Amino acid sequence: KPTLVLSTDGVGTKILVAAQANRFDTIGEDLVNHCVNDILVHGATPLAFMDYVAGAALDVEQIASIVEGIARACQAHEMALAGGETAQLPGLYQPGTYDLAGTIVGIVEEERAIHGTSIKPGDVLLGYASTGLHTNGYSLARRVIFEHMGLGLDDLLEGTGQTVADELLAVHRSYYRSVRPVLGRIHGLAHITGGGIAGNLVRILPQDCEALVDPAAWELPPLFRQLQQSGQISTQEMREVFNLGVGLVAVLPPDAVAAAQAAAKG
């Protein structure tokens, strides 16, 4: 009983950083990987992807770089890039600006689909590390780094050992290969995007369960510490806006934790 799983998403204001840095190829990878994770939480295997690029005064090389990144990420997931749409919309967009969105189609056997209904008290939350901000929280991050801290894209971001551009444009990680070997043992998956850990975990919990997250269980990456300190952001707002270094949370029985960790390391 194969069931189709579909999702549509974009990459938000991370595009503004990419455009400012004149990097057009990685943003496509961000888009695909984000969408792969969105259907992965249902246990789905990606089948096909379609993209939509809209902007004004983009040249052929820039558009080609965007699609190149999309194609590279599709190939990495053995997924067809089925097609897409490129629209030049002067008047709607300022010259040189653009937006990017995509739709993914995946498939899962109905009886193997993950709905969170198997989650029960005593299960363990396993966090998977993010590669920075992924594709959420960029409006706040940009304000802190560029306005409050007065940094430019080529400046080093304290504590990270990387430039602002490299840190902010780190590609949104796909968890497909890490999670796929143990999908049959996982009770629930939450892709940590807008709303943070709490806002995304609550979506998959049955009514008789609540998730208990110990903030001391992992070390906050330097980027997030720097944003909080320099922007004087409350801990509550940090938790609501950012992934805080955890891009995916798996809910699984205690006896499956070791296998899940081994799969991720592999």
C-alpha cells in the first residue's frame, strides 16, 4: 500500500545573505535538504522534486547556479528533478533579488509511515546536530550580526573560526542517510525548523505524552551563544526562533538508541 507524501517549502531570508555574498549554488541544496527532512519525518523516501525560482534581472549564470545546487542535492538523494519554473518578475522584485521554493514527492508503505502514535512514556529523545541555523531565524540573525555587531560577510565570527558568510551559509543538513537504516525502530521524528525544539516536538506527541528536554544535555554551538550575547536575546526567544544546534529529534525506545547513534556515525 504505497502512500505518497508531499511537502512544499522555501528557504526564507537566508536568500538575502546568499545574494549579498554572491553565492547562488548552495541555496538550492538548502531547499532540497529541508524538503527531504520534512517528508523524512513520515518515514518517506524521496522520489521527485520541482523548483520555483522567481526574481528580477537575474542572469542566466545565476539561475543556472541555483538549479545546479538543486540538481546536486537531488542526485545525492537519488531523486528525480522532475522540472520547475523560472519567472522574471520586474516590479514585483527589486533587480537582483529572487525567491526560491520547492515541492517534493516521496513514498512510504502505509503500515510503515511514522505518525507519532507509537510514542509512549519512557521513550528517549535523540538529538541530531545541525549545521548552524539551517534555514530558520535569519531575519533575527542578520539583524544581530550586521546591525548590532556591525560585522561584514568577510569578517571572522568570534568563537566559530569561520567568516560570517561561511557560518551563515552552511548548508542545511539532510538527515536521510543517518536515519534511514533505523526508520523501522523509530516512534517519531521532528524536523526542528521555525518554532524551535519545543514547537516542533509538540506536533508529534500523543495526548498522553509530554517531552522533557534537558538544555544541559548538549553544548550550545558558538554561533548561537554569540547571537544571544550580542543581541541580548532571551533564552525563551532563542528557543522559539532557532534550532540551537539540534536539527532533528528522533523519539525511540531505549533499546534502539545505540543502533540509531551507530547509523548516524556511519
